[in-house]
Amino acid sequence: MTTATRTCPLCEAVCGLTLTLSDDHRVLSVKGDRDDPFSKGFICPKGASLGHLDEDPDVLTEPMIREGTTWRSATWDEAFAAVADGLGKVIAEHSRRSLALYLGNPNAHTMAGQLYGTPLIRALGTRNIFSASTADQMPKQVASGFMFGDPLTVAVPDLDRTDYLLMLGANPLESNGSLCTAPDFPGRLKAIRRRGGKVVVIDPRRTRTANLADEHVFIKPGADPYLLFAIVNVLFAEDLTAVNLDVDGIDEVRAAAEPFTPDAVAARTGVDATVIVRLARELAEAKTAAVYARIGTCTAEFGTLAQWLVDVINVLTGNLDRPGGAMFANPAAPPPRRTRPFTTGRWTSRVRGLPETMGELPIATLADEIETPGDGQVRGVVTVAGNPVLSAPSGPRIDAALAKVDFMVSVDRYINETTRHANVILPPPRTTQSGHYDFALLAFAVRNYTRYSPPIAPLGDRPSESEILARLAMIAGGEDGDPMAVDELIIAGTLHKAGVGNRADLIGNSGAELRLDLMLRTGPYGEWNGGDLSLQKLLDNPHGIDLGPLQPQLPQRLVTASGRVELAPPKLLDDVDRLRSGLDQQQPEIVLIGRRQLRSNNSWMHNVGTLVGGSNKCTLVMNPIDIDRLGIDGDAVIKSAAGELTVPTEASDAIMPGVVSLPHGWGHVGGTRTVAAAHAGVNANTLTDDSIVDVLSGNAVFNGVPVTVGPVAVG
Ligand SMILES: Nc1nc2c(c(=O)[nH]1)N[C@H]1C(S)=C(S)[C@@H](COP(=O)(O)OP(=O)(O)OC[C@H]3O[C@@H](n4cnc5c(=O)[nH]c(N)nc54)[C@H](O)[C@@H]3O)O[C@H]1N2
Ligand SMILES: Nc1nc2c(c(=O)[nH]1)N[C@H]1C(S)=C(S)[C@@H](COP(=O)(O)OP(=O)(O)OC[C@H]3O[C@@H](n4cnc5c(=O)[nH]c(N)nc54)[C@H](O)[C@@H]3O)O[C@H]1N2
Ligand code: SF4
Ligand SMILES: [Mo]
């Protein structure tokens, strides 16, 4: 038996774990790593199930090739040859424009996804790049991109020092936090209250997070930008602004906020005007305060405006970039620094003309691109760590579309509802066989922190996921060969640009480790940059290294044309009229929202027996008033413009009347995963509508979906 430590790769909280391993490298037990300076021993039920996940008999251990409806295992060479053949044919018969790539959520967690995603995109040579980002946080990135010039410069609430936290559309007691990397989020919230601070939660449902807060305010789904605008309105009207940064656009914001008085938005938001005025005053008067808004506000029709207004308030109250406010992490291994200001719409999607954001097209238009004939129709699909059939709006449309493509290859642990359409599946190794570094998530951490977890079990004759993606990139580029060539090219380019360091000094057992060493050494704390960080130092400190509390980063981090914070970016301002016209629109009687469950992880952890069942089931949560009024007894039929489902209901007065909640990630089909299929549930994205997106970011709309709900017809 041996003990090893590593970072949990399962959610954004990046908890340190202590594992005991058998002699044949099986995980025997998982505990929180008390010596991790960031997570200090915190662990949740998912992290504790890491061993079960690695041992799941349905997890693929060999490449799979589909022949009609049956699967057979294949050697790696055979599988890669089939990929070369399949992609090659699509390119030869059509063109690279007929290829599409979908990158799912775990790419934000894996080294492979972070280091080899870009080379894969370049090698494919197509603009049909899709990811879970446009079903998630793209609005935050677009808003940050326009305000700060860089979509990766995302402010996070300084949880450990703030005196006042206003939280909208986030439920970290179930999700463990998002775009705010904070292990033991619940403990950090309790600490705010313990030190005399205040936590306010705005949510159409009284969640576990709301129960822990000082105050919970119900809001009608999709109404957050109205509430936030009204807060801005009060800040100006009562002369409560205290801007302490070099900012452009204050007058424009003041003018834009004028129509959104607390009285004008009260009916649309369901929030009393007096409450709105009080919230604005509290934010302004708190010694320090932060507004934080997450998925509930992103996956809505005006997601980008909501995210913009969050930081407008943080700026106006003097809280952006100051301790206790909303700050920017300074990660140890950052991506290359941007030189030009961010913009969107450098190209548009073929079928619907939707603007590109961060080099991607909206996932809400993938089915259009596959189904619509013409030059550039998608005929070859690559997916990496994703399940858009369950996770994207109008999922069943994607299901049907994928069944028709000429060739599809997926990199995934499972045959799932999406990868079942692949011709070839390439499985990544187990978690314990993979190195782990949180390139993406540590850029959104509430403390500066760094930790590397080397593989703790040998790979045997399997390729690492990094090697899989690098080889896929080489094949897509037309020259199969040693995947190290991809790394060497990048290393040489980075060294050349940095103008410091030597290739010979880099250490690492793989291309990924060598590149991590390079990024650490040239990063802000790096050995080649006046500091002392390197891969060796992280290997010597396996519990991670605390790099201190967040420090002010502005104006150095700004990449705006003006060099100042842009409070009123024209593209955002241009959408305010549309928002305003929504104030007078008739609202649907019932709307759908989602919810997350502590023991789920989007669509992919329902195959672990210890995690499904009990409270973790797929039900439609409804207020008892609605259940009575609509005559529902047990199951209900729920319909939207996109589709229809029959689903068991669960009565709860924690949800507003007129709002119903269905979790996503369910709707498992037979022949994919045995345990998950036995707890199938329904696909919430049957109801969400891919024809509606947040116009500025192309993001999917999952919250505030108009639906009708009724009893199941008898007979
Ligand atoms: N256990 C678990 N953890 C997860 C995941 C998981 O599936 N399960 N998924 C991970 C991923 S990919 C992400 S992105 C994060 C997300 O992390 P969070 O953003 O914390 O996500 P949720 O827990 O879904 O909380 C969203 C909240 O928004 C509320 N809401 C819905 N509509 C509205 C609205 O219009 N306005 C407001 N103000 N609130 C609204 C919902 O009721 C819900 O309480 O979680 C991550 N962690
Ligand atoms: N209605 C509704 N829909 C939603 C949401 C919502 O709140 N409501 N939330 C949205 C959000 S925030 C997100 S992020 C998306 C998620 O959307 P997706 O990323 O498309 O879906 P996941 O279920 O996370 O699928 C992850 C896949 O990666 C595989 N996987 C896990 N680990 C690894 C690994 O190490 N390597 C590889 N190659 N594969 C791996 C899993 O087996 C699984 O098949 O869903 C979105 N969909
Ligand atoms: S909170 Fe997230 S990172 Fe921490 S143990 Fe649970 S799943 Fe892993
Ligand atoms: Mo997500």
C-alpha cells in the first residue's frame, strides 16, 4: 500500500486529495489533503468517489471501433489509422470546412485539454469550433473581454476578505463554485458571516446556499440584468458611486441606467423596489463588497448584459481590483499574454450568421451546421470530453444530426449519448495515470496558489490523453508521427518569444510536463522571471504552494485600446434597447430553470452507484401552489417550443410559483452505461430551444424557458 496526494480533477474547487493505493495502483481510499494550503482537507462526495470512478467497469480501457451498431476493441495503431482514414476522406471529398470540433467541460480540468486543444484546432483548419463554453460562461468572458480587453481577465469575489457578498444565480453548496475557484466554498461563506459580513443570495429557488446566507431574495428567471441595472440606477440617483479606477464610459452607463428605476423593474424582476434600493445602499456602504453572478445569470437571454452589469457595480462601488472586492488572480502558469483588444464577430457561422466569440461558434448552432446542405456543411466531427446530446440546447436535434455525419471520432472515457455516434472512440487513461495541473481554474482562484500532481500509476502501454490529442492533431494536420513534435514546436516558439531560458534546462517526463515547467519558469513567479517557481519546486511541494492573497492587477492587466477600464463598451450598450423593450413584454405563466445536484457532474457521473439515487434523481421541482392549480398528481407533462417530456414532480415551497426546475445531464440511453441507464431520467435539453441565444455571446439559454405543465393524460 502506498499513499499519494493529488488535486481532484472533478470540479472547479481543485481540492487536494490524499489517496491510498494498492500495490497494483488501485485507489483504496480517498481523503481530503489537510496539508493543502488552499483546500485544507475539504472534500465532497464526488472527490471521495474518485476510486469508484476509476474502477467503473463501463469505463473504456481500449480504443473502440463501431461497425454498424456493434462495437469492438481495437489497438491504438488501428484506431488512429481509422481516424486518419475517416478524417482524410471528409477533407478529400469536401474540405476542412466540413470538419467540426466540440470540446466539452472536462477540457477545462485536464492538462491535455489545456495544452493540446489549440494545436488540435489549428490542425483541423476549420472555423466550426464549438465547446461547452457557449452553454456556460461565455457571457462572462465576452463582458470581461470588452471591459478589460481580455476575456480571460475575469474578476472573482475576494471571498476571504469581503464584508458583503451579493450572489446571483450561483449555488456553490451544490456546485462547489464556478468561475471562482474556492475549495470549501461553504466554509468561506460561513466565515464571511462569522466576521460580521453579510451574504445575500438572489435566486428563483431558496437553495442550500440561500439557506446559509443572511438574506435570500426571489427573482423571476432571466430578470437579473433588470435588477442589476436598477442597482446601478440607485447608485447614481443617490450619489453613492465611489469609482477609484481610471475608467471610460461612466456618463454613458448613467444614461443607459436611467429607464431602469427600481419601480420600473419591480414587476419584471419580482423584487420589491424598496429591496432594490436597500441592496444598492448596502453595497455602497459596506466597507468592501463584491457582486458575483454565475450560471443562472449566464445561461439566460441577456447573459452578457447581466455579467457586464455585475462588474459595472463592482467598479461604481469602488470594489473592482481592491482587497475585499472583486479581484483578479495572478496564476503561476498563465496563457501567453494578449496583445490586441478582444472583440467578437471576426467571422460568423455559415447557417445562422451568429458571431464568433473567442474563436468559437455557439453550440446552439451545431445541429444547423450538420443538417443544412451547402458548401461547408459539417460531415466530420471530433468530440473531446463532451456530451452535447445531453448538455446542449435542443439536445435531441444534435442526437439525430450526429447519426448522419460521415465520420466521427471521440476522445472520452465512456460510450455516452453522444459518443455512441462515433466511428472511433479513443479513451483517456485513468485519473491516477494522468498528471494534473489546473491551467484554467487557477486563473479564477480566490487566492494565488499552485500545485502539480504527477501521475501516480504507470501508463503501461496506453498513451496519455496529451499524447492522444497531440497525435490527433498531427493526423488532422496530415502527418501522423511522434506527438512530441507538437510539444517541441511550441517549446521552441515560446522560448524564442520569451527570450530567456534554455530547452536543455527544462525537466519533465512528458511533453506536457516540459511545457508546464516552461510556463512556470517564465510565469510571474518563475525562476526565469526573478522568482523561484519551476516544475521541480512543485514536485518538491506535493501539497501545493500558497502564493498569497489576490493583489491589485490594474491597470497592468488591461488590454483595452484606451488602456482604461471600459465601463460602456459600444457593443454592450447597443443591446440595452432590446433589454428595455423586454420590460413591457408579457411574461409566460410558467418558466423552466435548471439545478445542480451535489452528487452529479453534468451528464457523466451517474454511472457510479454510490453517487446516484436517493436525493440525486431527475425530478421536476414545482411549488405546491402550481401543483394544485394545474391538477398534477405524480408525473407531469412539460412542453416547450422545442419539445415535450413526462417527468416525476417533486413539491417544494423553496421554488417560486410560476417557476419549475429540472436538472440537466439526465436522459441516459441503454447501451451506453449500465448504472446510468438504470437511473435514466429525462434530457432537460429536450425542452431548451437552440433557436434562442444570448445575442452578444451566442450562449445557450437554459433559464427562463417558457413552458406549459399539465397532468399526464389518462387512458
Ligand atoms: N455537483 C455538481 N457540481 C458541479 C456541476 C454539476 O453538474 N454538479 N457542474 C459544474 C459546472 S460545469 C458548472 S458551470 C458549475 C456551475 O455552478 P453554479 O453557477 O453554482 O451552478 P448551479 O448550482 O446550477 O446554480 C445556479 C443557480 O442559479 C439559479 N437560477 C436559475 N435561473 C436563474 C435566474 O434567472 N436568475 C438567478 N439569479 N438565478 C437563477 C438556480 O436556481 C441555481 O440555484 O458547477 C460545477 N459543479
Ligand atoms: N439544461 C442545461 N444544460 C446545461 C447546463 C445547465 O445548467 N442546464 N449546464 C451547461 C454547462 S455549465 C456545461 S459545462 C455543459 C457540460 O457539457 P459537456 O461538457 O458536453 O458535458 P459533460 O456531461 O460534462 O460531459 C463530459 C464528458 O467528458 C468525459 N470525460 C470525463 N473526464 C474526462 C477526461 O479526463 N478526458 C476525456 N477525454 N473525457 C472525459 C465524460 O465521460 C463525459 O462524457 O452542460 C451545459 N448544459
Ligand atoms: S469539491 Fe470538487 S474538487 Fe473538491 S473533492 Fe468535490 S469534486 Fe473534487
Ligand atoms: Mo459548466
